[in-house]
Amino acid sequence: MKQKVLFEELTPEEFRIRLAEAPIAYLPLGTLEWHGEHLPLGSDSVQPSSFFQELAIQVGGIVMPALFLGPDKMEVVNDVEYYGKDRGNNFEDEKQRYDKQILAGSVYWIPDSLFISLLESILKQLKRQGFKILVAHGHGPSTRIVMDHSELWEAKYGIKIFHLWGSENDDWNGFMYDHAAMLETSVVMKYRPDLVHMENLSPNPDIWPLGVRGYDPRFYASLEKGNEIVNIQMNRIVTKLKEALKK
Ligand SMILES: [Zn+2]
């Protein structure tokens, strides 16, 4: 039988056993956010959640439900709020520019301060249960806040924090290092090919896919690329977690 790794599916005894074997919690930092016409709105949950389930089978630990709330840049123009990719006009590449607009399906934004207190509440309770390690990754701005607070939170909660980016990582094979472009599209193709609809994008190479940032997914995304990205990160984080568990 396949190991159970999802927090919400464990009985208290299964929880005790998994926690004693490896006191690692995995937190997918998701959103419900526009990811182009071709990807699901929950792409930021699907990717880390699937990856963490594979990782937990390899090194132990428990996968938490994905958050769907996260911070992002925001602007208010004429009393209308624009979040993240809604802001549109910030791209350096002219072809990728578009007008500010409320992109369909984005329902995730919370201010940095609320996200920080949410994470602190989670850490406090993970510590109370006896977790020693947190792996948190997903939506860029959420992951960045966790990275920026790692040192402080490690000292405060005694929980070592990891993510899936790193200086040894090649950004262009990074895990969730673009927006709905080659990297994210390839990883969703790997884990949930049924949710990827490339046919929703224009075949005209001169029309850039709206609200997509990175290498054009129409020409560069593939299952092979998804496997490559996942393998790089998997090897890196498995080594790091095994070292951390020895301490
Ligand atoms: Zn994303």
C-alpha cells in the first residue's frame, strides 16, 4: 500500500509514527491565481503539493494542505485594486506588455503583514507538536517572505526552514521560478497533464500569452523539461533534508 503522507488523512497514531520517524512538515505556498489561459488557477498549489508528496515518501515527513492566500505587489488606480499580474504594464519586453486588468480567477491576495502572522501561527503550532523542519515553497512572493524570515523564525521557533530555490540552483531550471511560462507549465505537465490546455493559447508566435512571464511555454514547455526540473530539485532537497535529520 502507498504510504500516507497527507496531514489531513492521518490518524493520530499514524501522525505520531511519521513525526517520530522524520519531524518534517511540508507547506505548499499556493494561490488561486491567473496562470495564463492554458494552466489551472491552482497551479501554485498543484506543483509544490505534488512534489512534496513524492519527497515525503523518500525522506519522511507530513504534507500540509496548500495555502491559497499569499502576498503580492498591488496598485490601486481609480479605486480599483490590481494584484500581481493584474498590474500588467511592468514588463521590460515590449511584446509581453498589456493593460492593467482584473485577470480572471485571481483570488489570493493578502497583505505581507497578514501572511507573516499566518506563517508565525503555523510555526508556533508545528513547534508545539514537535516538528523540527519546515519545507515551504510555492508562489514567488510567498516563498520570498519565508526566505527573508528564515533566520528569525529558526531562532524563534527552533524549526529549520528550507525552500526549493538556492544559490546552487540554476534559475532557468528552477522550481516555480517563472510565471506560467516554460518552468511552471512543464511541472504541471508532469504532475497533472489533464489540467494543461495548450490549445487555449494562440498558435501565432507574435501574440504573447497574456500574463505569462519567462520562456514562451508554447515552444519550450514539455514533460521532459518537467522531469528535469523536478529531478534537479529532488536530488538537492533530499540531500539537504537527510543531512538536517542527522543533526
Ligand atoms: Zn505560479
